[in-house]
Amino acid sequence: MDPVRNPYSPGAGTPPPALVGRDAHLDTFDVAVQRLAIGRSAKSLMLTGLRGVGKTVLLREFGRTAESHGWTHVRTEATEQQHFVESMATLVRTALLRLSAARRAAKRARRALGILRSFRARWNLPGGGEFSLGFDPVPGVADSGALDEDLAGLFSAVGDLARAQGTGVLFTVDEVQYLSLDELAALIVGLHRISQDQLPFMVAGAGLPSLPSLAGEARSYAERLFSFPIIDSLPAAEASRALSAPAAEEEVHWQPDALERIVELTDGYPYFLQEFGKQAWDVATGSEHITLADVEAAVPLALDELDSGFFRARIGRTTDAERAYLAAMASLGPGPYESGRVAAARGKTTSQVGPVRDALIKRGLCYAPRHGIIDFTVPMFDQFIRRHPDMHGVDPSASERGV
Ligand SMILES: Nc1ncnc2c1ncn2[C@@H]1O[C@H](COP(=O)(O)OP(=O)(O)OP(=O)(O)O)[C@@H](O)[C@H]1O
Ligand SMILES: [Mg+2]
């Protein structure tokens, strides 16, 4: 099939040709934006799900939804190394500068930038331009030294200005699992502090299921401010549609057994669907149909691509001990796994491997669905590890299933 017209789009955050199965979340979000815009209360969304299920794509779609209502959308992605306070100041700065470009409410805009200046000074952040632009600091707002309070001061400056201009602001924060517990709690408590003010201001997030578990006050606030939908693999009918709809636009048709096979191989995981769809399209010999034979021919190519891209990128900077732990997990077959059994497979005690296990959770490669249980955050990672005996401690007798 003509590779130029290949519609499939495997890649981190790459918009799919057909965004299927997420309508309910998009509708919920759309209603929330509209409610906040008219001063009503609304819960935002904190998406959680495994790698490659489509969280980033959905978060970007939220951004487009907000923009379609005239709101300003500013995005950030947490990383293992990133400075949270700095990145919040940058988000606020970008939002304020975009809002002040409107020239309405100029006095309020100056005040907001002054508040940002106070925040930066209090949190020892290098000047972000508002110094050189000569905005006077506004003492007593966002400079208390308590992060939740100071974030509330910043957010309310943004929300106030947006309201004065008849618009709104959305911040999206991707990879929330990399925030520390304190940072996430400060963000939530800060948001809660301004939630009574009915501002057109919203934060939406996405993260792995290893998102820190909040405790106490922060937790009950989080439940009031956010719903936590689990973004998962697509059910068979929708997974089929993710492949068939974009092809139909190009007047190409998938044979039912070909679609069935891909859905079976990929378990409906969006990233895998895009990769298998792409390879099957490229190897297909006909010009109108993609057949089961095409899919079978595409399997090794798709696996190669996934192994060298999606999976390898995840294993990237792990230490030997971490790889050995991952290999011990994989040797037990598909997860989830009892931590004790993984430790035994490594020939060690649970407490001996505890630090390695914690490091893997911190890196976002594993998560603990329940106490004493561990699993990969990357779907079908066990099969990848078993496909690559260069990994430490792989049990060569472990069987291959599906992808
Ligand atoms: N609803 C969907 N239907 C079809 N394809 C989708 C859907 N959502 C995402 N995809 C595709 O899946 C791939 C992964 O999407 P995305 O990067 O958003 O996942 P993610 O959950 O953010 O992954 P990670 O945790 O690794 O960041 C992309 O190639 C995207 O085009
Ligand atoms: Mg993502």
C-alpha cells in the first residue's frame, strides 16, 4: 500500500488519525470548561493509565477544547529532574503574558505580573523577564514561603485576570507521577484554596498509575477537585474502529480476520494498534484491502519497531540491578506479581530488593497496584524482556504470547 498515504501514527503524544473511545471524557471536560466559564463549580480530570494508552493525546485534546472556548492553554510535562516551583512560575508567566497581550485590564495584568515577581523572589527563582519589564513586586501575595498558599496566590492572579478579560486559563500537567508527594499536595491544596472564588481557571493532569497516593486533607481536596478516570486499552470494537476508520477515508478496507488478529496481538493498546496498523499498511500487497496474510507479514516488523523504539526507550537508563529485577518479574510470565515472588526469583529477600523496586517505581517503570504487588507500567513489557535474552536473568523457557 502507498506508504505516503499511510494514516497511522505511532509515537509519543502523536495525535491518532481517529481518536476513538474517549468521547465521554472529552464531553465531561467540555462541560467543566463551560461551567467554570460561567462561574459554576466543576471537577477537572486527572487521567491515569499505563504507557502508550493515549493520556498525552487526550490531554492535548483538552487543550484544544479549552481553546475552542477562547481560553488560553499552557502545558508542562514533569520530569524526574525538573524543578516544580520553577515550572509552575513558567506556566503562570506564559499565561499572564498571553493574557496581557489582550491589553484589556492592563492594570490587573501589571498587578498579576507583580505577584509573579514576588513569588519568584520568595522562591529564589531567576528573573523571568518581569524584572526587566519593571513590574513592581506585590508584597503579601504569593510570598509567604508556604508553597500551597503561594501557588494559590499565583493561580488566583491568573484566574482574576482571565475573568476580567472574559476568558479562562487551562494548565495541563503531563507525567504527574514525577511530582513529589509534597509538590502534588501543594498543587492540590493551592487549587482548593481558590476553588471557592469561581475563577475560570483549571488544571488538568495525566500520569501513570504510580501517581503518588495523597493522604489526609490533600486527598479529600483532590477528590473534590478532580475525577480520576482510568485510561485503558480499547475494547475490541473500538480498537477495530481505530484502524478501520482512517483506512476507509483512504478507500482502503481491512478484512475482518485481519482486524481481529491485530486486536488480539495488541490487546487493544493504542500505541501498539498504531504501530501494527502502520506496518500492515506498508507491507500490504493489494491496493484496496489489508488481509490476514498482510498482518502476519507485518508482525516481525512491528515488533522490531516497538522493541527498538517504544520498549527500548523505556528501559533506557536503568542500572544492572534494576534490569535484573525487571527480568525476574518477566520470568514469572504476565503480571501483576507478588513482590515476594519476584524477590525469590532474584534469589534474594524482599527487603534486599526493596530499594531497587522503589527506584523502578520512582522512574515510572513499575507501579504497585496494591500493597505487596508490583507490575510494569508498560503494557506487555514482560514479553519484550523475554524476547531479549540479553536482559539479565531471563528464563529462556518462558513462553511467548501475542506481542
Ligand atoms: N483513543 C485513541 N485511539 C487510537 N489511537 C490512539 C488513541 N489514543 C492514543 N492513540 C495513539 O497511541 C499512541 C500513544 O499515545 P500517547 O502518547 O498519548 O500515550 P500516553 O498514554 O501519553 O503514553 P506515555 O505514558 O508513554 O506518555 C500514539 O501513537 C497515539 O496516536
Ligand atoms: Mg504521555
